[in-house]
Amino acid sequence: MGVSSDPGRKRKSRCRLWDGNIHNLEPLGNGVSGLVLAIDEKRVVKIDIGTQRSIEDLETEREIYRGLNQQHNKHVLRCYEVDNPSGLVLERCDDTIRKRLRSRYRNTQPPEDMVKKWACEAAQGLAYIHRCGVVQVDVGCHNMMLSADGTVKLGDFAGSSLDGSPPTVDYEVRSKLPGINAPNQLSDIFALGSGIWEMATGQPPYSDKTWREVHGLYKRAKFPRLKRIPELDRVIRKCWTQGYNSAQELVDDLEDVAYQGFESSSTLVDSQEYLNLEPQELSPDREAAAKYKYVEHAKTPRHKPRKYDPDPDKWDKKRSRGREKKRDDKGVGFLPKLFSWRSYTYHVRV
């Protein structure tokens, strides 16, 4: 009784619900709104620090996660236990972007491709929470988490605005749109522009000036220029000058910047067409592994594309320099060269 009829079926492992015991939990960070403790390698818990503001901010974040969890977005921190009365059990990430910049890129500038990826993913997360009626307010690299695979995830919604409610947090000085009465989506986009600047340079805008000087420069619409990455400079300036009406417009621009120079508008392997490269007399267990896809290289080709003969019988001769080799017992022969820097075409086994 109770035994699965399929002996090869594996049951999904589920983490035990957190019991509320904070003893022996490693503290990872703290702030005005609460304290973050590590439960295990995949989960953390955020609890209040006992003050009235901390309790109210945590309840606001709980209500925000109830709405965000209805349709999860991978660029927003996942909340595993939103109704746990002892605290919010959240997804654990490796680091924030700000800590990553100051630890790994203290003396060097981060790679352009990584900066564009971070900016695009942060904008996608911001566009999602805006569609859910959330204005994060405290937008910045300190609240952009990096997961184990390098995905950017927005977090820390304690004190944020939900459906027009007044927030209890504010922007950092170098991320605040001057002249606003109440935070809104445009002020969030302005702050994200400062965050993208920090991703590209490792420092916030005007890091060598006082907050009074920065406020005065912003009021006069005097913004720094990002000469290293001109295409990102244009996007950042549109964030600072209210050139976007929504975060989705910013996402569209950043996607164009991130994929600039690609030969195809779609860079996913599964968006390309199949080639009929299936060898003859395949056994059933190898049939699925014998399909190949044609994809384009991300870089602009400097040479003419190398053409591969789709006839499998000729692959053996090419790879063996004219000396034909025997196929193995399952009918799979030698394949063309998988990749070449002198060509922008290659084959991928799926």
C-alpha cells in the first residue's frame, strides 16, 4: 500500500518548512527593515528586528510577494513561504551586484557583455513588478541579487509602494529623480539608470562628489557620460531624462543593445530550422540524438561561411583525409568539425 506502481519513478524532494527556530542560523545581512539569516544552501529567512517600522515593512513585503508569486518571474527573488508567521522564507543567492563589483572588479572594469546582460535582466524584473502594481523605490545594485548561474533577481520590497500606497523607504542620493513629490515608475527607471551606470563603471554616478553637489547637478540635468559603452550611454541618458514611459520600453532598448551585432534577431538554438543530417540505418535509441541544428555565430563573420556537405557518407572521407573509415555498430559516423573561428556556422547535437 502506498507504493508507486512505477519503480523507476523518482519522487521530488521537498524542503521541510521552516519551524521558526533562529538559533544556529548564520546571519547574512541586516538593515532598517529586518535581518536575513541563512536556513540552508538554497533558502534564507527575513525576520523583523522588533521595531514598529520593521514589522510594518515586513508585512508590506509579505503582501507584495503574495501578488508576485501568482505568476513568478525568474528575475524577481522567489518567496517559498509567504504565509509563515515567523518570517519570509526566500530564495538564497550568491551575492549582490554591488558586492560582486567591489570584490572581483575593484581594479578593473567588468566585461561589456556581462554589463549588458545584467542591465537587461534587471530591467525585465523591474518591468514585471511594475505590471504587478509595485514601485520598488529603493532600486539599485545593492538590491539586485545574483543567483548561482549568474541570473539577476530583484529583491527587498520592504517599504515599497503597492498599488499607490505611500512607501516608507527612499532612493539613494545618486539614484533619486529630483523634483518628485512621490515615487513612481519613472523615478524607478531613473534609479535603474544609475544602477546600470554602476554596473558599467563599478561606482555610482558622481562618486567623487558630495550629495549636495550631485543633487545640484541632477537638478540642472547635468549627467555623466559613459564613453566606454556608447550604446549603453544612450539608454542611461534616456532613463535620466524621462525618455521612457514604461520599464517595458527600457527592456526593448536593452534587448537591442544586448543582441547588437547578432546575425539573427533570435539567438536561441531552438529558434533555427533543422537540417536533414540524419545518418542512415539508425537504431531507435540513437534516432533522437542524430538530429542537428543550424545556428549562427554571435560575432560578425570575418570569413565566408564554411559549407558542410549534408551527405553523411562524405563526412568520413573528409575527416580521414580521403581514407574512408568504418562506421560503428550503431550506424553513427564521424561528424564535421563542431566549431571553427574561421566560420560563423557550426552544428549542435540536440
